Amino acid sequence: MKSDVTRLPLVLGITGHRNVRPEDVGVLRRLIHEFFADVQEEYPHTPLMLISPLAEGADRIAAEVALESGIDLIVPLPMPVRLYERDFESWESLGEFRGLLKRAKHVFELPLMEGTFERDVEHYGARRDEQYALVGAYVARHCQILIALWDGVPSTLVGSTAQVVEFKIHGIPSSYAHQSPLDIVESGPVYHILTPRSGTQNIPNYSLTTTWLYPETDNQNEAEFQRIFRRIDGFNADCTQHAETVTAQKPKSKSYVLPPEIIASMPDSLAMNLDRYATADVLAGLYQKRTLKTLLWLFVLVFIVVSAQVTSFIFTGNPWVLLTYILGLTAAYTGYLWAHRGEFEIKYLDYRALAEGLRIQLFWQIAGLKDNIAEHYMRKQKGDLDWIRDAVITWSIPLGDYRNGDFQNDDTLGERLQLIGKHWIDDQYNYFIKTAERDSSKLKLLKAWGNIFFFAGLSLATLETSFDFLLTHNPLTHLTLLLGVVQVFGALLHGYGEK
């Protein structure tokens, strides 16, 4: 299942032993293949992506199965490739590594840790181990599910499989990830395939069995992670279902961010981010319209139902009044269930949050900032918004050597800041000023009409009460109907305006 730029992939990571027993490779391949198939069946609208540093053993086994299954392979390298290749002493292993590297969709080198130079990692030692730990932390941070071909034995070795599993379940230390100690720890599930090492004595009889490992917190359990993955799959389903609308409206959405002449000269990485923003923006607009239309119809139906109820007091026993009441109430409840089941408002708010996060990431990238917005975006909002941060993280995975593909090679810092000031800060400022004035005017108008109907109802009530007091036979008795309807309409105008 191939990925595209507008669908969110579910990112899988791999960690495991380099010295896997040769006799276990066939079983491991089958178990990994079955896992991929199960995930694709569970989330049918979502492409899969595998992150693998392509070390010997587990990394390559998973990479080969992924490629056979049509899953995109992403390869982060812990150091410059010429230095990393020193890990592979045999020509056969080196050839296997280079062959997989050519078949990968994207390959990129992680920067050396602060204070580390290439000469420090030329030979085996603590600095080189730190780079292995860094790439393990990258895999754990950027994947939603970590596959671990691991014997389950804890280890304090830097860069070991046990450490990467620890990163995924209990969070990544600040030395390998940019986050505040006040932030909630980022963690996730591990699909553990119990895998003995080559040469190990006393192999357990339950080896090559699978189990899930989850973070040991109250709000991060199996159901919670499945909910996040279903949100991602739901977004992808909407991308497919509304593909024609999205395609037709994306150019207009993009033009609100940057003018066409700038878009035409953008490097691929920026154009890709802008395209993703436009996709989320169009879907947010679509569900915003559905939310407002549904809300309007619900208010109309409530007005009809209450009016029928008031009318029934005047025309007691009239079957048409009763039928109107029943049909109106049924339609209102059906509309509510339809909107609730379709999650119109939830999708509108979620897709808007995703779009705005991507907009900020785009302008950060234009500015030359290398920070990932996911490290700063909605850090305190856990639960329903986790999938949005997962989406931003997923779409921030470097696509090739993208950091050399921004505007900084062509424009000066001043020119880029002017562009950002004009097309982000000024545009957003003007948009919110205009929108606030428009919405304020609408609210005032709706409240004004609501007050008019309230006072009309009050006047009618006073008039009818006066006639009841002065006359034995009140000729305005049927104004009770108009009184009730007018007051309901006024209340609904106030309610709709506030909503």
C-alpha cells in the first residue's frame, strides 16, 4: 500500500537484535508480515510506513518484509553513511545494506550529537554508541508503533534494543529529544516478538511468540491508542471520500497562504507541506459548513416542534398538529444522530487544528527554523488531540535532504522575514480583525431580532392578560399561539447567535 502526500501514514518503527538466529529468520518474517497485514486490515484507508536504520539482523528483516508488502521504507542513519558502513564487515552484509538503501523511499543522516565530531565516531566507543542511541530515539519518537525483535532481557547498554524499547514505553530522555521537563512524557505501544539472540543458552519454550507492551499510565492503554489510530484512518477516509472537493478547492486554499508566484518557485518539501495544509484546510471548511447547516436545521426543527406543542393547547385533538409535532421531533432527533455519528463538529475542530499546525510549520521552515512544531504544539492537550500531534510528527519526517531545500539558499534572511511578516503575521492579523467584526455584527443583529420578538411576546402577553381581566369573553384567546411562537423564535435567535 503506497503512501501519498495528502494521506497520513501510520508509521511503524523497528528495533531488535543484530545477532538473530538464522533458523528463526523465516518465522520472524512470517510474524512481521502477518502484523503488517493485520494493521492494514484494521486501518484500511491508511498507508503504512516503516522506519528502519538498516542495521544487521532485525532492522533488515523488517525492511525486506515491508518492501515486499508495498510499504514505504524510511531510513534514518545514525551518522554519515561512509562511517556507518564500517559496521558491516563482510561484503555480503555491505551489499545487502546498499541494496536496501537504494530501495528506500527516503534516506537521511541524523546530525551528530552536540560536541561530537566525525573523528569521534570513526571507531567503536562511547560516542559512537551515543549515535546509535540517537537513531533509536528518533525511531521511537517518530513511529506510532514500535516493533521489537527482542529477547525481553533488560539492558543498560547505550543504544541497545532494550533501551529503544524503554524510550518508546517510558519516554525519551531530554538528551535525545527537545522537550521541557514539565511536558507530559511522550510514549507509545510496542509490538514485542520474543526473539532469542544467536548463541544464547536456555532458550525459553515460548520464544517467537508475540505480545503488546503499553505505557504504564492510566490514560495510555490499548483502547486509547486504537482511538488515535482510528482518527488517523478517519482523516484518510475523508481525504478519499471528498477527493474531488479537496482537489478543486486546494488552489484557493493555498492562495490564502501565499501568492501563486511564490508557490510556483517553492522547493518540493515546502510545496508538499503547503499541499497538506490545504487538504486539512479544505476538509475543515467542509465540516464547518456541515456543522453550521446541521445546527441551523436543528434550530428550525426545534421551532417547529415547540410551535406545534403550543398550537396543541389551542386546537386540542387536531391530528395535523400532533403529526407535525411527531414528524418534527423525529426529524430533529434523526438530524442530531446523523451529525453526531458523522462527528461533524469534532472533525471540523480537529482538521482546523491540524491545518493551523501545518501552516505554522510551513512558515517556520521558510524562516529556516529546524524545530519541529510538534515539540511545541498543544503539548498540554492530551487525549482527543494526540492524533493531531502524531500527524504533525509523521509529516515532519525528513523527506530526503529537505533542509537544503528551503528558501535560505535563494533569499536573504531579511527577505524571508518580510515574506513571513506579510503573508503570515499581517494576513492572520487582518483575517482575525475582519472575522471578529463580521461575527460581532452578525451576533448583534441576531440578538436585536431576538429582543424584538421577546418584547413582542411580552406585549402580546400583557394585551391578552388585560382582556382576560376586563372581559368575560376574550376575543384575543388565540393570541396564545402567537405569544408562544414569538417567544420561542426570540429565544432560538439568541441561542443560535451565541452558538
